[in-house]
Amino acid sequence: MIDHVYIVHGYSASPADHWFQWLQNKLASDNISADILKMPSPSKPELADWTQEISLNVRDIHKGTYIVAHSLGCAAVLRFLEKLGPSEQAGGIILVSGFTKPLPSLPILDEFTREPFDFDKIKVAVAGTPIVVASKNDEIVPVEFSKELARNIDADFHELDQGGHFLGSDGFTTFPLVYELLTRKS
């Protein structure tokens, strides 16, 4: 049963962008508490600052805790999950346009993927089956990067033909698929 959802935005975004507030409001209508984290310096992100922000705000990790992340937020959440103790386990994660290797078009983000991810620790940190959502026409995160992430964490992979990078400018001010994937678990 979901009792709290954390939403983590990506590079150059804010809690007010894209589909984040829509998801928060949709969950609230189901009496599910949701927080959208405001990540520090989103246009000049630093790994230590982002993981610290998640650590300070995502407290009391348990099977009712779910995390939804977008783009760079996915890499930051995975870094956070690597550091959880053996008794801490989130109920589930949904990673939208996630990646775990450098994006050729955005070398400013390389710090997040420079060190290899500990996928075994990440899998232990999530009680349910992780979910990865990607689009074939994403021009920022190649769909193959998201497929590889899904394989590495044994995630259910949902590939859309159209969706771009799931930004407001791609038409994503709502995201019913993420809501449905999240709430089918409750």
C-alpha cells in the first residue's frame, strides 16, 4: 500500500514543470501524500548536492514509500538507493527517461554517471519490481539507455512510440501512464 510518493525532477526543471504537479494532485485526490522535491541548482547540478537533497527529504523509507523520477532525477535517485542500509527498502520506483551512462549531448551531467552503479544494492533497496518508462523518439536520453537501465535493475520496461523526453513542450502536462503504473500497486 502506497502511503507516500516522492517525485524527483531532472536537469533544468522545477517542481512546477511538466507533469509533476498534475501527478501530485492526482495522488492527493486518492488521499496519497506526495512531495515534489526541489533539486538544487537544476541548471548546474552537482551529484553531492542532489543526493543530499534526496537524503534530507526522503525519510522513513519503508514499503509504503514510492519514488517517481524523471531524467537526471533517475540517476540521482539510483545513487541515493545505493546508499540505503540493509533494513531500508522503498516499496517501488518509477524511472521516466532514466539513464546510467553519460549522455553525449549533455556532458555537464557526466558526474552523475562517472562511477559504475551498484545495481545489486539498488535492487535490494526496492521491494517491488522497478518500472522504467521511455520513448522511442526521446532526443535527450536514447531509448537504448533506458532499456539498459531496465535490464540492469530487473525492471518492467514500458516503451512508448511517441513521447519525446516527456516534457511539457512534448505535450506532457499530464502523464496518466505513470499514475496508472503507480496506483495499480496500491
